[in-house]
Amino acid sequence: MKKGKAQSILKKIMATRGMGQVVSVTFGLIIICIVFGILNPIFFSSRNVSNLLRQIAPILIIGIGQSYVLITGNIDLSIGSVIGMSCMISATMMTKGVNPWVAVVITFFCCLVVGVTNGQLVASCKLPPFIATLGTMTIARGIAQIVNNNYNTDAIGAAANGFRNFFYYGKILGIYNTIWIAIALWLVFNFILSKTRTGRYIYAIGSNIEASRLSGVNIIATTTTAYVVSSICACTVGLITCAISGMGTMDAGTGYEMFAVAASVIGGVSTLGGQGILLGTVVGASIWGVLQNGLQFAGAPVAIRNIVIGIIVVVSVLLDVIVRGGSMRKKREKVISDSGEIKA
């Protein structure tokens, strides 16, 4: 009886949308870790594992935001620039004597404006998400540059030590706070995506936006929610970046939109919308981090690391397109066959 119940639970878990892809990439992650561990035993040292988890955490955070947007069938190219804007706005205010936590609140508000703008441009104004977020990407980077008159900031000073400890250097139960922040955000946003009506709406508009509209789903509000989540995640990573360096840098976050897409699509989030789970994003971010860390230990130059990650992203998206295309074709054939118009 117990065995049958365990099998039933396992079958139910595997039936979850996107779980098959998660299992596949998890197996791949294990293989990669074993290979790098054999190449260099230091890879599994406690110090390296701790640093690796802290390296993965920001990628997981922005991957969560990008996953929300991708599941709606859209994309957010402004993530990297929002990170830079967050880093510069918060650091500039702190160097001007503003209380660090007041600076954090104001920074979050500024980043939320970008998220809302993205959602409105895509859902209300019907702009293609690539164009809309390309525009806000440029604007956000411009704000990052102009906020301190086209200069990086000075050091944020000893008054911001509490801020730096909270976002990066501090530990709770021997685990760095950055990792705890990533876990907390994952738990919150995974609950919203998997257990709430908002989450169901996000999947619905990614699967079929017209059917969702006819079913009464508020397309504008749901799409804007996804982009706001993306901005919250990007803002958080910007604050982490500021805490790491202890200053604001105008080019902070450059290229991070690529990292966010990589974490999402490697973990099984479909670029075609309507499919993927945040558990997969954890695995995708881990694969990215492990590859970067392992290839660094192996002595591979940055260029090779970037090429490897790029190839993996392209292959992941290609496989998704092939699999989704085959599934949709089978569904159409079944519908036609059931209607009696064509006998399969």
C-alpha cells in the first residue's frame, strides 16, 4: 500500500507541467558537477561550494523575473539596465548621506516604474516586447549614467555596512545572506506562480492570449504583473551588486539579460510561452554557475565560457521549438481526426 502510494505521488509530481524537463536538466547538472570534480577536486571544497552558491544566487533571482515574462510569451531585455540603474541610484543616494534603507525603498520604487512601463507598452500599447523593452533598456541605462553626472560613485562608506552585510557579506546559520534572499524570493514567486489565480492567468495568456481574453483574463494587469516581478528581481540584484563593490558603477548589469534568459530556458521555460516552472530556473541558474566556475578552474578563457553558455542556450531553445512544434502538430491532427474530417 505504501509502495503504491509513493508511486502515485511520484506519478503526480512527474505529471506537473515542465517537470520532465527539470528532471532531464538536473541529470545534466549532476554529470557536469562530476566531470568538474574529477578534473579538479577543489571544485567540491566547502569554500568553493559556498562561493558557487553565492555566485548562482543573483542569476537565479533575475532568472525568476525573466521566467515570469517568458511564460507570458514575452521577453524582458531591460533587466541588465535596471540592475545598473538600481546600483547607481542606491549608491548615489548613499554617498549623498541618505539613509541606506531609505535609498533602498526609493530605488525599488524607481525600478517598479520601469516594470509597469514595460507591461503597459507591451499589453496596452501592443508594442512588440523586443522593441518595448529595448527602449526601456536604453532609458534605464541612460538614467544609470546620468544619476551621478556620468561618473561612477565614490565608496558608499561605513554608514552602509549594514546594507552591505544584509545583501552580500552577512551570514545566517553559516549561509550567506545573498543565498537566503534568493531562496526567499523563489519561495514567494513560486507560490504565486503555482498556487494563485495570478499564476494561472500568467500561464493562460502565454498558452493562448485570445482564449484568455475571451475567458475574462485581464491581459494588461497580468502582463504588467509579470514585468513588475522582473523589475523587482533586477532591482534586488542591483542592490546586491552595489553591496559587493561598495560603490555604484554605470555598467553594472551589462549582459545580465543574457544570463536571465539562459537560466530560464536551460531550466525548461519555453520562449514560446505557457510552459515552465521555477524549479527548472533553479537548475538552469545552477548549470550556468557551475559551468562558469568549473571552466574557470579548468583554465578556460572568458571567451570560451561565453561560447559554451551561448551554445547551450541556442540548443535549449531549438529543442523547445522542435518539441513544442511536434506537440502542437499532434494536437491539430487529433482534433481533425476526432471531428471526422480526416481519418488518421
